[in-house]
Amino acid sequence: MSGIGRKLRTIRRQRNLSLRQVEKLTGTIADRYGDTSRRISASWLGRIERERHSITHKRLQSLLAVYGVSHEELTDEVIPNDMGTQALHFQFPAMPAAILKDLTDFGDPLLPPENWLAYFPVTTLLPSLSQHGREDQPSGARRSRGPKSLFGILGANDTTLVPFVQPRAVVEIDPSLRTIKRGKTFHSIFDRPIYFLRSHDGYHCGWCELDMKQEWLTLVPSAVTGVSHQRWRYRQEVEIVGMVSRVLTRFGFPKSLIFDRLSPVGQSNST
């Protein structure tokens, strides 16, 4: 987004808006969303227009709304024409095109770079890209798992499975495994299946239990995380997307680029 400060100043002057007026208008937007990070002060906007500084996506959205311009007009960033990127753009319209393109090009399994994580504050199911095909890839580069695997990202705020699975991990989901076995005894926590769920209020990932009458499904958090159990009416308020077959996560501190490919979840790893 080179020269964005100059473009913002030009557009603001074309709209005959002062810095103070923009501050007031973005304050209204922040109140509407209940999110103070969308408000832009006059002094901050003045610095952005004069100097080369980065701008958060939420503040950029506020300016786009105030100025009545599209993301592409301001940033010269065009949504690519490939079907995989368009599918992601439909699912995540607020995400910059460059990140959408990287998601489709990164390959399976996906492990987003650290600078993508702000776009996934909550647990999310990624749209399936395999249905669009990747004929441009050499045959040796295609994975042998088949097209049925789904991918989800544990949100940065989702601590349900800490410390066993960290927030921001990518999970591979087998949608053919959707049955929760009641009364089964597991030898260790690592043998207990993890399920990916869809409810009326979003996506969830964790261990699950069904009551004897199979009327209620309970999401069971880790004992050390402090997150409360969640319960829904089975099949009425929640559905099982599938069982997690693999977890990909980074080691150590958040800026580490190393990641760990764990053995399939719910299966013992003999050595």
C-alpha cells in the first residue's frame, strides 16, 4: 500500500473534510460497532498523511466508509480472478486480497504466517479450496489425502484446549467422522478425539460429550484453561463438522516460524 498517506490526504480534500470532521465520523462508526479501535483521531490521521506509517485494517475500514471508496481504489489492490481466492473473498470480505491470494497459494496443509493471525480472532472454518482444482500444480506436488479434508483455524482468543492445542493452530478435519462414542475410556488425553463444531454463534473446537439420551452435546475445555463448559441441544443447536485428524502449531514464542506436525489426533503414536 505504497503512498497510502498521500492518497488519503487527496481523497479527504476532495471530500472537503477536515481532520476533525473525519475524527467525528469515525467516532460514530466506532460507536456503531462498539469498537474504539475503529476511531481515528485528527492528530493520528495527520501523521499518516504526512509520513509513511502502517495502518490497521479496522482503521482502514473506517476511512473507506467515511470517504466512500473501495479497498481496491485506495490500495490499487485487485481481488485475483482465480476461483479459490474468490471463494475466500466471499467468506472473508474484510481480508486484504494479498492475504487471500497467499492462502490459496500456500498449499495444504495451511499454516498462516504470524501477520495473518489478526484476521482470525475467533475459531473459523476455512472454505474448501480443493473443489476448484489446482491443475497448474505438478502432479507430484498434490497431496494424497484426497479432496475431503477441511481446515479450520483456532482463533487467537480461543483457549479451550490450552495447553494441549494452542490458539492460532491450524486443524485438519475429517468430515466423515462425526460420531461421538459415549462411555468410551481413553488411555490418555491425547487419545481422546477432538471435534470441530458449528453452532448458532460460530465455530468451536474441543473434546465433546453426549448425555445418555443424546439430547445435549457438551464442549469440554482443558482443566487448566479456566474456560467454561458449553452445552447445546444436539442436532438442533449444534452440528459436528468432523473430527480433527491433525494439528499444526508453532513451537515456542509467537514469532517462531517453526511448526510441529503432530500425529493424527485420537490415535496412539507408537514408537
